[in-house]
Amino acid sequence: MVTTGAKMENAERNRASFPSRILLEKRIPLPLQYVLFGLFLCFGGWYAMRGALAQAVLFTDMPDIIRNIICNEVVAFLMGGIMPFLVYFIITRFTYRMMLAGGARSIADQAYVFRTFYGLGYLVYGAFSMLYFAVPMLELYGEVIVRFIIMTAAVSLYVVFECRHNLPKSGRAVALYSYGIMFSVIYLIYCIAELLVLIGG
């Protein structure tokens, strides 16, 4: 026998748009989502990591073979996802549990949706960062301002999605607080730290 709550949830999902149903029903297999998430983070952090590794090689005395490995584009691509993932990890240690207190679904359900929005944000930023090859001066502003704007937009869309589909009205203030405060503060600190590194380099 289907409960009233289950009927209401099914009706809500049926009214949702096709992209929303993909997330609500987890139509993207979890292993595939993990792979795409990792690739998007690496792509978004690739350009910045190229510069960081180049500076590391420039100011250290190491054998040529090590220099060639460190300055390899594949290495830069793979390592480019480390900092975005660390920021993601730190943010979600706080926000997922705060969202549960606001009436959100399980942490696994939240993580599935958030990974999608966060990863897509880095995919968009990675595409934008390709402009740096043509106009290197853009990097100084893009690595801080543009990335912050794009990722804030991605996280804001996630909050809107949760408020619309997964959170009761009483929990929406919690979502706005947890992501509005926690994400903004932590991500802004990350962006400023990277700006100081860029200026110092």
C-alpha cells in the first residue's frame, strides 16, 4: 500500500522537469558520476595547476627528469582537481549535516545532487579558463573573481533545487544560511589565498 507521503513525492517528481528527474531519480550511475565529477574538477583546476607547477620547478633545483614529470600536462590536469576537491570536502562536512537538521533527505541524496552542480560549475569555469591561453592577463582576475562568480552561481542553483524539490519550507532558511555563509566564507578564503600566490609568483 502506497502511503500519502509517497504519493505526494511521486506526484512532485512527475511534475519536475526532465533534468530535475535525472537528479531526483539518480539516473546517472554513481560510478559514472564520480568519474565525471573528478574530470570536471581536474579540468577546472588545470590551468592554475600548470602555473603552480611551473613556478615550483623554476625556483627549485631538481634533475631534468623530475622537472619533465612535474611539468607534464597530464600531471597538471590530474593535480588540478586536488584543491577544488579539498574545498568541496571541507564545505560539505558542515553543510550536509546542517541541511539534515532543516529536513533534507539523506546525506547520500544531497551529495549526489551537490556533486552534479559543483562539478558542472568547474566544467563551466574550465571552459572559461581556456581564454587564458589567448589572454594570459585574464588569469589574475579570472582565477579569483570569475571562478568565484561561477561557483557561487552553481551552488546557488543547487540551493534553489533543494528548496524546490527536497526541503520543506521550514528548512529553506537553513539551506540559505548553510550554503550562503559556509560556502561563501570558505570559498572566498580559498580564492584570496590563490590570488596572493599568483601575485607573489
